[in-house]
Amino acid sequence: MKKYILGAALSVLMGTAAHAETIGVSMALFDDNFLTVLRNGMSDYAKTLDGVTLQIEDAQNDVAKQQSQIQNFIAAGVDAIIVNPVDTDATAAMSKIAADAGVALVYVNREPVNVNELPEKQAFVASNEAESGTLETKEVCRLLGGKGKAVVMMGELSNQAARMRTQDVKDVLATDECKGIEIVEEQTANWSRTQGSDLVTNWLSAGLEFDAVIANNDEMAIGAIQSLKAAGRSMDSVVIAGVDATQDALAAMEAGDLDVTVFQNAAGQGKGSVDAALKLAKGEAVEKKVYIPFELVTPANLKDYQAKN
């Protein structure tokens, strides 16, 4: 009887070990509000799964470091890799490294340049960037009545999201109902609140006049708010828009400072990337592009949004 019990216990342990899976995760940067929510979404979800372990590394915005992390994950024998790319133009090389090793790879949040040529066992999980800047700018256009002057604050230009959101802005402002809005300046503030504040301070110091700030993300929008308030500008006189619906952004909206944001489900992207990685590691089919929907958030629907999220 003892032998039987011991054998059964050993069988259970071996079964558990056989199903244990490790996913290596390389994040572009830990010190970023949105990416922190994304990272926590992965970690929290993985804790609900039996036998799934995440090994999460910070690439510190260094492409070479991120590539090295991918190579180290492969050497360590992980079952799959999730990458939030530092530079979306550098992903073809990363895809090749993983494909040559036969390890499943999932890009999350930032669209890889080779998204339409991803090898087998690779996928992309994010939100469709064609929606984010479009929703944001249409609301700005509505608030301005289709007329006025706007400045555009761009994220890191090495990121596809920054380029696409900026193009979305221009596409909306080229439509008949919004073509009365002129972009008087556009510059990058690299997704940063501090850089966003500095950029708007420089524009104000130069005497630039504008009726709206259209930012590629909430952090830069919050930086703009800080700068405008420091300069004594009434927040009722300017429309401020961002993307991500971070907690800080929602607080700014409640305070009457932020007029528009677009919810990008970071936690949902994190969960989706883990699911995709596990399926690919098992040889299961996954769509090459998995999109999590965006949602417009304004003062008018803020309470409803908060209630359901």
C-alpha cells in the first residue's frame, strides 16, 4: 500500500512538472506608468495559472540589452518569450533569434515592424493603434467645433505606436469637419511627463498660441497640464487630450484638467500575451494579430467607465 501511495504521489509530481511552463518577459522599461500596469497584468494573471512562471526583465530602453535578454531566455530553456519592444524597428532580428531556436515569441503593446511577416510560433497582442489617435482627435475636434490651433506631442519615434497615433491625428484633422484645426507645432516628448512639461514650457516661452494639446499618451498630457498651470493658463481655455486612461490621467480628468483620454487595456494586453505565449508553446494556433479594443473616456462618461472598470 505504501508503495502504491508513493508511486501515485510521484506520478502527480511528475505530471505537475511536465505541465510547468516558464515564460521569459522582456519589458522595454519598468519606469513607465502604462508599462507597469501591463507588467502587473501579466504577473497577476500568471499567478492564477497552475505551473506558470514569469521571468520578467527590464531592458531599460536599451535595444542591445533587450536582444541579450532574449538570447539569455533561450539559453535558460524557457518555453516562450514575451517582448515589449524598446525599438519596434529592431524586431525582425529578435524574431529570427527566437525562430532559429524554435521558441515561441509574442510581442505585446508595441507593434513590431515585421508584424505582417512574423514566423511560425510568433504573434502580436495589443490594441489597434488606428483607433486610439482617431478616437482622441475626433473628440478634440468636437470640443473645438472644428476650428482652432493644436500642438501635437509625440512619443518615441522609434515606436510604431507614436508614429501611428500621430498619423491618426493628421488623418482626422484632414477631414471636412475638422480641417479648420491647424497643427502649429509637433515634437516628441518621448512618452515622458517631465519632457512633456518641458516641451510645453518652451512653446509658451516662445509665444506659441494653441487651443488644444493632442498627446500620444497621458503622461505627456499630464506634463502639459503641469506646465500650463504653472504659467497661469486657465484649463478652461485649452483642450488637453491623451491616450491610456491611467489612474493619474483619470484623477486629472476628475479635477477638470484633462478633457480626453482613450482607455488602452494594459492588463488585458498582459493577459492576452500570456495566453498567446502558452498556446504557441503548446503548438496551438493563435491569430497573428490579437487586438484588445480601445474606449474613449471623457468627463461625460467618466463615472460609468470607472464603475465598470
